[in-house]
Amino acid sequence: MDHAAIERFKALDQAFHNRADRGDRLYTRFAALAALSAPQDIETLIERTFETRSRLNDGLGNWRAPGKPMRLVFAAALVASERAANAFLDARNALATRRAARGGRALSHGGSCAALALVASGGDADLADNFFDLLEALAAPWWRRMPGREEVLAASFAALGETPDEAASHLSTSRDALLAAGVPTQNADAAAYEVALLNPEHGALASAWTTLNLAVRGRAALSSGIGKTGLAILASQGNGQLTADALVRSFDAVRAIAPKANGQTAARLSMRLTQAQTGFDRPVSAANELTHILASQAAMVAAVTATTTAAVMTATN
């Protein structure tokens, strides 16, 4: 029998799939992941998630982010965090209003992921100014800026009551620990935005990093799907062998669910299921993972389109 977190995920996945519209399979899987830590029984959870999505649809209309299919994942994260749709809508509007008043960069996805992180972490709309103060403190130089990751961390720290100096110190300490463990610079930069929230086991990070890399060797779909950044995030929890076993077990379980998920999706789901089995689970993570996957798919489509267009133009010249 699988771990209880995997069994609950499979039950939620099936329940969301039975209720959702056709073509929403990818979104229902991440909704199941977002709802994993919810205290409600599955039937109540499903009902509340779809009710919350209806309220999000009413408040966002047809064109504002997140898109309609993605709203199921946001709704599941809100229900799991025991927050109402209005809390998210108010936070999103407050971020947009304060951004217009203060100036500065536009937020990713209209501020949707930041608003979800703020609300799911226990914050509210009145923390909008704190969020922007923290974002300024956390923003990397433009050549290594990661807007989405910065915004989610700033929102989470705003909800937790961290000051800009404290937040910057947490981020810097996490990045230094990852680099010291041998994580490549680019991956340490990305992973630090999540590790900063985890109170990492700095002393055990290096050995866990080595153990996890050995565990995914020979498993190309898992290794490429989770990436060095995902492995670094998992390594920050320490307990390398326990985490590695949970990761492989989760990946095998997810790949066995019909219809079979592609390698990247299965790997991303497995990473979060591993965290759930080893004591760390955030509903907002599911939305972030799906956003990364969709962005990667969009980039792939754009690259293929550009290559095809260039080939056609060359052939006709």
C-alpha cells in the first residue's frame, strides 16, 4: 500500500476528474495536489472547491488572470487554506491598486500568484504595501531576476510579518547554503526563493543533495522533469535517503495513474508529494508548479513555431 499522502492524492485526483469538464485533466491533477492538506473530507472538499471557483469566475470575468481552467487549482488552494474567494479577489485588487499608485514593474499573471500566496499564507489585502516593500528588498539584479518566484516569496513573507531586512537575510542565507552544498549557481538562485521559507537543514543539505542526485540517476524522465532546482529544494529538508525514497515512490505511483501523465507533469507532482510525505506541504505550490509547466509548454510551442517559420522562409527564398 502507498503512503497515505499518495493514497489521498489518487482519491482526490479521481474525484476532481469525475466532476470537472472534459479536457481539464492536467488542471484536475494539480487541483488534487493543492487540496492534499485540506482538512475536509473529499466530498465536502470537492463541493467547496467548485463553489469557490464559481465565485472566482464571477469576480474575475473572462479575461483576467488566472485563466478559467487554472481557477480550479486556485480554488482548491484557497479551500485547503480555509480562505474564501473574496479574500483572494480583494488581495489581487489591492496589489493592482498599490502597484499603480507606487509605480514599478508589472506583476506576473496580473498579480494572481502573489495574491494567492499572500492569502494562502494567512495574509490579507491590507498587506499590499508590505508586499511591495518586501519585493523591492528581494528583487535580484535584472540579469538573474525571477519575477514569479520573487513575488510569491514576498507575498509569503508579508503574510508572516517579516521585515524587508529579515526577508533579504533569509534569502541570502539560503542561497549561500545551497551554493556551499554544491548546487549550481543558476539552480541555487531559483531554489533559494522557496528554501528561504523552509528553515533548511544547512548541515545536512550537502549529503542530501548528493543522495538525491544518485537516486534520479538512470531515471531520465524524473531527473529532467524535476530538474536541479527541484532536487535542491528537496535537499534543503535534509534526510536525504528518506526524501529520495519518497521521491522515487511518488514518481512511480503518479506514473501508474491512468491516463498516464507525461514526464514533466509526473515529476512536478512527485516533488510536491514527496514534500507532503516528509512534513512540508503548501497549497500554493501546486499553482506555481502548473504555472511553470504551462510557461514551459508555451516556450516550446513558440520555439517550434519559430523554427518552422524560419525553415519555410528559407525554403521559399
